[in-house]
Amino acid sequence: MLILADDMGWSDLGCYGGEIKTPNLDRLAQNGIRFRQFRNTAKCMTSRACLLTGVYAQQCDMMLPGEIKNAVTLGEVLRPAGYRALWVGKHHGSENPVTRGFDRYYGLRDGCCNFFNPGIQRDGEENPARKRSDRAWCIDEKLLTPYTPSDKDFYTTDAFTDTALNYLEEYRDEDRPFFLYVAYTAPHDPLMAWPEDIAKYDGFYDDGYEKIRATRYQRQKEMGLIDKRFPLSEPMFSEWQSLGADARNTETRRMQVYAAMVDRMDQGIGRILAKLEAMDKLDNTLILFASDNGASAEVVREGENVPGTGEIGSMSRWISLERNWANVCNTPFRNYKNYSHEGGINTPMIAHWPARIKQPGRISDFSGHFIDFMPTLLELSCATYPESFNGQKVVPVQGVSFVPVLDGRELRRDSPVFWQWDRGRAVRSGKWKLVAWNKNPGNWELYDMDADRTETTDLSDKYPEVVSRLGSLFDQWQVSCNP
């Protein structure tokens, strides 16, 4: 089972230093493995493309939401190997997953939507805030644009959990293994949550950005998640006391709702874990959890200053996390979603599999990437990866299997790994990371990731030969992606 959060920061979970109540994910971490340096691609659709295919988004034509080309999905390799392939939640592409190897699919084919009502206004309710009115939703083969649920207690996170539970029940007596992909949209904007979940965090964020960030950082050190290789990066948020009273109230409410969204996701995961326990399948099911990119500094506001608009967290108000709290959520790293710096690409990653993972509760330093999910599941399932599919040549798997990490063995990555999204660019080779936030061929920053995981000391002037070598690797990779 693969569980994905959306736009969630590295330090949000309790087991990664956060104050948000995530007992179920904390339990998975306690009985499994936490990864210190597992990475996504800094953007929703590109991360999900890598995760599904084991190749870079640049190689499968998924730099924009479209059709996956010259690649196969996890469903397309696991179903022929005997697996029931199931998917609930977000896709962020233009294809219905049931046409790409999955037996069942329920969810948002699009990138984001209103949590309480993805569609049009229902009788007796406020108008749902939205950026577009045609968000694509799929229920198996059926495409709905938009999808307006009849249930007025609808909430996407709950709907995805409920459907996952229904799938597990429907196929529980099958004499075949299952692959379940649960792709939540929480806590991506719009910030919307149930009032009872928001109320849990009354008073939590009244002291502001610096206090929460410092507390998270201290907790990370105390739990052994980080050490001297993780100096706290310079703050990128405003001074709390410089804000007026109204602004502080807005910011407090903003983070309360965000926390409630993560909380609700964890509640759903808890329900799924309980179902697996009842089926006597929890111990022998590999569960992987990650986030598709770091917390987002993007500014999205819909429904403000409109008569009848509700407060932050309600159906009629679309608001995003924005820069200040995103910096806190990504503690101790720099920058945010879209950036190829660690704040954009380092994901909280948990692996749980009691039947196989020894020494539970350990922390791994394996330098992983989303392209590694495919080769890992290929090895475990004994599935076959094709050279061609549907008349198209398939790009060879780009990642490496991290099965040795699950088994407690050391695994070093020999080949370089690359990132490119928007103005963000990076290459990691050995201990070195070359990274930039610009489209200029120069202006690279260089970091020794063995000593400086938070990218605080730029060594590009000291080691120009390393900059040149890694820059050439990046250029060659870009050319190879566009033959």
C-alpha cells in the first residue's frame, strides 16, 4: 500500500517533530523505518509521474498534466503479476487510471478541488469556492466534470478513506495480493477542514512562526531524527510581533486549519490500518507513506471579499498556506514546493512491514527518490518490466530498489539523481548537491550533503571543478530526456 500526502512539510508529522496529532503515522514510524533524505520532485504532477512509472517526468511527458508516454504504471506491471490494483484519490493527469492498469479508481483526476464540494452549488448551501468549475473526477470508467456529490457531509479526505475501505472489504476474500494506492489531497489548498478538527488546535499557534519552528527543531534533535549535519537554516518568515492583531488572528487560523487537514488524513489512515488488522493483513502488508513535495508558499485566494464568504476553513473560502507557515512546516530546511532545495524536495518517508522489517523504529540515511518505488515493488512482487508497451518503447527504470534498506542492509546510490521543475534545478552525486533557482546556466550553489543537509554553506567558489563536473552531468541528463 502506497499512501501519499499533498503539499505537506517535512516536520508536520509527530514522528518528524511536529505538534500535529498524527498517532497512526507515528505508530507506523515506531514500528518501521523513517527516512532522512528521501526525495520527491518539488511538484505534484511530476512527483506522481515518477512514483507511478519509475522514470523521470521529463522522460514520460508529464511535465504538464497529460498522458503518460513511453512508460508503464505500477498498475500495468503489478496486475499482470497477479495483483489486484486499486487507486483512490488524486492523479493530476489527463488519463483515467482504469485505462492504465488499475482495476478500480475513485478520485480527483485533476490537481486540486474544493474539499467539501468539488462541483457546483447545492440547494441550501453556500457557493463552493473554486478556481475552476470543471474539475475532472472519475468513478471507475465514468468521468464527471464537475463532480457534485449528493452527500452534504462529503469531504474529500473522508471519501478517499471510505472508498479504500470499501475496496479492501470487497476484495478481502480473493486469493491474490493487492496493491492499494491512496493519494490524499490533504493538506494542499484550499485550506478546508471539519470544525471539530480545527477546534483541536485552538491556541496551538498563538505564539507564531519562530516559536513553533524552534520547538519542532528541538524535538527533531531530541528524537534523534537530526544531528549536527542539520543546522537550522535562516528563517524565511515575517516577525510575528510585526503583524497587526488581525493579521496574527488570520495566520493562526490558517495554520489551525492546515493542522486539522493533516489530522483528518491521519485519522483516515488509522481507519485503514484498523481494517487491515481486522483482515489479519497488517503485518504482511508493506505500507509506504510520503508527500509529493514540500509545504507550499504559493498564494491562492478565492472567495475573499464576496458577500456570504465564510471564514478560513469553510466551503466558501479558498486560501493557501503561504510563505511564512510553509517555512515552519519545512523545518529545518530552506525554501518550499517548486524549489529543488531540500525544503521543496525532501519528503517525510515511512516504510512499515513488520513481517520483514527488522530493528523497527530505525532511521535510514539512504538517499532515495520517487523513481525508486517502481524498482522496489518490481523486486518484491517479481513482476516483469517490459521493453515496450502498447506499441511504444518504454524508458528503462531510472531508480534503484531500496529493498536492502528494508532488510537492514546498507545501500549506497552510485548513479546521480536529477531535478528540474520551473526555475529549480539540481543534481545529487555522492555527497555533493548542485542546486539553483534560476534559468541561468550559471549561478549554481554547491553543498556537501554529508555535512550540511540544510544547504547553509555554499561551496561553489571553493570547488569550481565539482560545479563544472555536476553541471555537465545535469546538461547531459537534460539532453538525454529530449533525444
